[in-house]
Amino acid sequence: MTRAWWHDGIRFACQGSGKCCVSRGAYGYVYLTSADRRRLAAALGMPTREFTRSYCDKTDGYFHLRETGIDCRFLEQKRCSVYDARPDQCRSWPFWPENMSPKAWAAIAAECPGVGKGAVVPRERVEQTLVFQRRSTARL
């Protein structure tokens, strides 16, 4: 088996640019687990049921944030207004399976100022995040 290009880890540190919170195409759902919805509801000071009714849609049986434009509804002045409560999908950026080819990573690096910054994220953490993402998307 070949070693992944990121075997020795990857430098990444969020720079707060908000560029990851803008849709880059027709498909831009931010899927939400029940824990995500509870966490976001608590951050907004409302019951989970009310949060779900006010901020979510359900497609093919899965909850996601209701789209209101090309930017995430919680992006305010290039900052996530619910950062501490952000969904797991957002927490795992940029270590999504679809981003982990050299070509895709180069495209991410061209947009995201956090790529190449900060401490090295160890291979083990990247792999754990990829496993988490694969499991999450397999249920979709």
C-alpha cells in the first residue's frame, strides 16, 4: 500500500477567513447530527425543536442547515457567529475525504489561508477525522 502524501502530517491552522463557509457550487449542505442541533440550539438560547424548525431543512431523511444564499447563515463579517457550537462537519474542515488528493488539496490551499500555517496536524489525527467523515457521509 502506498503512503498517503500527508503521511508526515499537514500544517493547518484556521485563520478565521470565513472562506470555508461559502458555497463553491450547487451542493453546499451543512449536515447536522442531533448533537449538532442541540449544541447550536443551546448557543442560540432556544429549544432544539425550535432551532430545527427555524434553521433546518430535511432532505432524503437528513437534517441540514437551511440555505439562505451562498454564505452560511451563521457567517457574520467573515466570522462564524456560532464557532464554539459549530457542526461536526465544520469542525473537521479541511480534512474531508474529497479534499485529500494532492490536486484537491492544492485547490483548497489556493482559497484557504490556514493551509500551511500553524503546527503540523499529525497523520493520526487526519486519519481519525477522515474515518469520522466517511462514517458520517456513509449514513447519508
